[in-house]
Amino acid sequence: MRSTISAMGILPFNGAFAPEVTELDRWRAQLDLRGQLLLGWAGQLRRDLQAEAIQASTAMEGVPVTVDEVRRILAGDRPAQVSPADAALVEGYREAMTYCQRRADDPDFAWSPELIKAVHDRIVAGRRDHGAGRFGGPRSVSDSRTGLLLFTPPQDEVGRWVERVCDRMNSSDEHAALRAAWIHVANAAVHPFKNGNGRLSRVLASLAMYRGGFRRPEFSSLDEWWGRHLADYYAAFRCLGRRFDSTADVTPFVRVHLAAQLSQVRALDLRERTTRRIWDVLAQSAAVVGLPDRVIFALWETFNGRALTRPYYAALADVGPTTVSQDLAALAAARFLAPVGRTRARRWLAIGSCRPSRARSGSHADRIVPRSSPPSRPPSPRSLTFSRTVTAADATTAAARTRGRTCGPTRRRSRGARPAC
């Protein structure tokens, strides 16, 4: 298979990519046939993947935020240790992603320098010192880990090179995954802005996937994957050489990009199926004691070892202060959560994370096993075990719970003994 882009004289690529794109199409059809996710779970999955993608992409550009901090920033609850400037870059990256999603199905859509400027302006949160939406200026590509100079982009006629890149994208009829890989490496090669070019390249690749109908989170962003495979990511750009050359063969980058796309969709498919089963158990456990569905968001956060604050929960559940207070009080009364700290610094944690337990030992130090539920009823909150991470083992445990069994090795208690928590 040969690309339309490759035949037009700028950053050509070639190679037999039919097996890769065929598998991607098969995955898209398979996931679409799976049907709609539950509304709450779909929103949670989208938020989790979005936070991980934004953290990975911004961290690669030197923005020092963790995934948990990104989650809170996006929910309007900026942690005190994160500067307003860094929080603005996180929010700007989200705005760039959502802007591309809004534009993707526009019947009048066209790749253009102005589109690229608009995306870039959002990525750098409109900061003039980062050259928001303005081409040109001294530019280079360095390894964010070592500071070593890797590549020198064209210093003159930057706007003309961007126009050529856009023309090639508008003329291409190749598979979306090939267009995504090509726009990624092409924008990185031209490197049109003073700052934020890496983030821009990754967002434009996502836009190409959106345009091709790949809109599920499994396909739309590779940021988190690249963040966990930085060495492979930087190595893929070696095909560009040390200085910009419009005739450089970028086939190696396209090949790596397609491999990453396939690896991610396989991994996220497993993750979705695993964590969905755990979400179902949390929903059943809340229902047993008559708690509303919205508290599942709180249970999900604390199940994964994350602290819950009032503003964060309010944003997740889309409720007001009075409802927040009522829900948190009900979760505490049901022995799901316990408050830690006072006044504005107060946060809620899973009970097993709050204080030592006499029943803890070995690798189960972060787990609690409260009183069992009656065998004839669905799993109750008192048979729910919290853990800091979600793994395939948790899914197996969740399946066992739905069959009426409690999970995990626990220490036997004599008749009348109090629960470990």
C-alpha cells in the first residue's frame, strides 16, 4: 500500500500496512458492536483516559503534574501544590482536544494553517510567551529527559511548509491511521511554533483519527501510550535525520505509530472489560443500602486509592453542596469512607486507607474485609474490599462477588469477633 501523501514529494512513506489497518478496522467494528456503555461508566472511562492522556502529553513537555492532579484540575479542584500556570496548560490541552472533536464532523472541514494555529493557541492556553498561534522564531527539538539537541526544523518560510502539510492532508484518501501517523511526524518535522509542538502533533494525530470515524477513546489518543514508551517514541523520529529534509522517508515512524495504535487498543479493550466488572460490583453494593447511583463515582475514586474532596465529588457527580454533604455522610455511615483532616483540607478515603487494621498482613495491607452480607442477597458494602489499583485479578474477584462469595484471603474470626476495620 502506498500513500497519496507519499506520492506528493514531502516526507514520503511506503510499505505494506494493509494488515495493520485491517486489524484496526476489525477492532472498530468489534467495539461498536459491543453497544453503548452505561452512561455513568462511559463518562468515568472517558474522564480516566482523558486525564491519563493529558498528563502524559503535558509531562513530556515539562509540565510537572500527576494523573491524580490532572483529574482534580479538570474537575475544577486545583490542588494547592499545582501552580495556576501549569493548571492552565492542563486545561488548555483539554480544550484543544475537545475543539478538535467539535470540528471533526464539520462538513466544511479542511486542514489549514489557521486551524493549526487555533489548536496551538488552546494547547498553550493563549500564552504569548509560548508563541500562541504564531509561526516562526528560533526553534529546535530536544530530548526532554537529557536536553540533547535532536533535530533542527526549517527556520524560514514556516507558513509555506505548514500550507504544504495541510495540502497533503486535504488531498490524501488514505486510511485514518496512516493520515494520523503522517500528520504527527510532519508537524513535528516542520515544528512551526516556539513551544508546544509535541503536544500539537499528538492532538493533530487524534484529529485525523476523529475525521476517519475512530472516535472511541481506545483509538483517539496515543498520548498515554507514548508517555509510557518514551524511548520508542523519540527513536521513531530518527528517520527525520538531524536537520529538516522534505524528502526524508518517514516509513519507520508510520510503522511505529501503527504498532502503538494496535497495542493500545488491545490493552484498553482488556482494561475496559476488567474495570467495567468492578464498576458493576460497586453499583450493586451501593444499591443494597439504598444509596443513589451517583455515589459510584466516589466509590470508584476511593477504590483506586485516590482521596476525595468536596469540590472534586461535586464535579464528578454534578451535584450541589447540600447533596455532596448528604452523600458523603451516607457513605461514611455505610462504612465505605471516612473523613480525614478538618475544614477545607478535609478529604475522604476508603476506610482501609484511614487507619491500621488488626486483620492486615503481608500483601493485603491495603485491604479491609468488613462483616459479610447475608448469602441470599447481592453483595453488600460490608463485603466490599477496597484496593489501590485495578487489575485483572480484581475482575476475577468481582466476578466471584457477584456469585455471592467474598473476595481475597482473609483471616478467620471467631464467633462474635469484631470486623477488622
